[in-house]
Amino acid sequence: MSENPAGDRPGGASPETRIWPVRRKRRRLRRPAHRPRFKGPSFNRVLPNLLTMLGLCAGLTGMRFGLDGQFDAAVIAIAVAAVIDGLDGRIARLLKGTSRFGAEFDSLADFLCFGVAPSFLLYVWSLHRFGGAGFIPSLIFAVCMALRLARFNASLDATPAPKYTAGFFTGVPAPAGALLALFPIFVGLEARSLDLPWLEHLAHAPPIVALVLIGTALLLVSTLPVWSFKNFKVPAPAVLPLLLGTGVYAAILLAEPWAAFAAAGVIYAGMLPFSIRSFRSLREEAEAMRVEEDDDS
């Protein structure tokens, strides 16, 4: 009787040999599909840059509205760019998506939205009546905005400043400077809605517009300490009045937006002396503590 090397059953293969290919196929089916991996920055790093791009588009759109004479839509576009500028940096820090590219891109967008666009709108609004001389205030404002942003970028690589300066800007920040410069347009639009032709004519007067524009430009490049509100702490008794005041202002903003914007500019300008006094008080306290430490040592 001859031996069967393939197994005891007819057919040439043992049960183990015939089942093995089926098991291998099942194992292959159970393996998870290979997902392709793409190289590049995460969405957390891209999102702040997308917001900056939207702000840049808002500033350009405001200039386009100004060319068409739609100054109400133009200043709203600038205000939207200011809101986005306040959000993109905070979102970048929250998502840990800060980068050198994002900082440089944000500065370029700020120059266009808050330096070029407001000066362009005011030139079309009033200063074009003076011809070439009317372009000078717009030019001064744009140049001062560029210098202010360049100084801010340079301070990022400078030696750390004293702790008491953490809650202050050096000079008026770019978005606030843009809204201050647009004050004549806010007054003119409110005068038009209230049917006050004398006030609207005053808001269009080139000397007044030039004075506001140059004054704001000097505030941009000044060394005045201005509250940044980043580390601003609200006392517990003032929380409820602050919430109520914010609600009232939001209602006024919806009902009379131009009056609300103009009032915000007046309040911000009136806040500057208090900001300077607060900075000097903190500086004197820091110097006194340093003198005491030197005496103890």
C-alpha cells in the first residue's frame, strides 16, 4: 500500500492545509484600511490666518463702498475688520496656532484696513475738495500707521518690559485709531439721519477732517500709555453695572449706530488721561518697591 504524502483524505491536501488560505483572507479583511497622511500645518494654525484674510477683504470692500459713495456700508466694513482683528490673535493663542507668518500677515492687513482705508475714505468724503493739499493729511495718517505697526513688531523681539507695562499699549492701537479717524463720517451720517444740514456740512468741512486725521496720526506714533484691556480686572461691585451698560450700548448701537460709534470715539478719547494717570501710578509703585529692595539688600 503506497503512502499519501499530502494527507489521509483523497484530494491531495489535509484539512489544515485547505483552511489556512481562508484564514489568511479573513485576516487581510480585518486589517484597517490605510489612511493617507498629508504633510502641512494643522487647521488650528490656518484658522487665524483665514480670519485675518476675511478682515483684509472687509477693509478692501470698505474702500470699494467709499468709491461708490456708500459711506455707511464703508464704515461698517471697517468696523467688521476691527472686530476680526480683535479675534484672530486671541483665537490663535487659544488654539496654540501662533506663528511668525501670522503676525506679519496680521500687520500687513492692519495697515491696509486701519491705515490706508480710513485715510482713503476721508479723502473721498471731504479732503478731495482741497486737491493735492487735501491728500497730505491722508498721507500723514497712513505713514504714521505704518510707523506705529513697525514699532509694535520691533517690540516683539525687544528685551522684556517691566511688568507694570503689560496692560498698556504704547500709543493708540491701530483699530482704535481708525475708528477715531472716522469720527467726522460718523457725525455726518448721524446728522443726515436727523436732518441737521448744518452739522452735516460741518462734518464735511476739510479743515475739521484734516485736524481730526492729523491729531489721530500723532496719537498713533506717540508714547502715551493706553489701556489694552487684556489684563484689565473688573471690581466685583462694578460687574453688574458693566453688564447693564453694555446692554444699553448694544441697544443704542442697533437703534442709532452712527451716534453710538461717535459716542464710543468721544469716550475713548476721554479715557486717555485716566490711562496715563494709571500708568504713572503703577510706575511710581514699582519704583518705590525697587528702592525698598535695594535698601534691604
